[in-house]
Amino acid sequence: MGNYVDNHLIRDEKVMHETKFHWIIYCSLSALFSLFLIPIIKQWTSEFAITNKRVIVKTGLVARETLEMNLQKIESVNVDQSVLGRLLGYGDLVIVGTGGTKETFTNIRKPITFRKRFQELSL
């Protein structure tokens, strides 16, 4: 588990599933031009977790972006995958909350598994 998720769990909350960025983030021009420092930092500092009470997402090192949404406040978790994404096991997660809140996270490892675990916990 990541440090952010561990430090922000509330009473009786347990991590049920977590994931990271897929290794495909290393296959880009920005990765090449930054000598792979950008994807290394991105992979090291990002956390995606589902607990028994909420979804927690944290990205960024200096400029931190977080999303913590109660399971009951999430309308859907959608997955967008290209053909290559299906073959290699990565895709985009789109988390839609009540009131129209929509957050997209790209190049996530095993997004279908993430969505399945969310669906199991939200029943």
C-alpha cells in the first residue's frame, strides 16, 4: 500500500484493491526526453485504491492531486481501452460521481479489475 492511502484511512476502513500506472507510461516521447525520470516519478508517487468505504486516488509529487470519494457518491466507474490497451492490460478509468463530478485517469494497470472490485463493494 502507498504511504498516502495508509495515512488517510479512517476508522474501520480497509484497502480492498489497489493498482498503479501501467508500464506503458515509459513508452512516450516525454519519457525519452526526460531520461525516464517523469514516468519513474509518476509511478512512484501515484496511488489508486478502493477501500470498503471509498475510492482514493493520489497523483503528483510536489503538486499533489487527490480524489477521495465515498462509494455511495459514485455513480459509475467507466473503462476506456484501445485495442493495444486490451492486449497489454491497461486503460483509462473515468470515475463519475453524483452531481456530475467526472475524473479521468489514464494508463491505469488492469482497469477492468479495478471496476469489478468497485462494483463488488458498492452492492
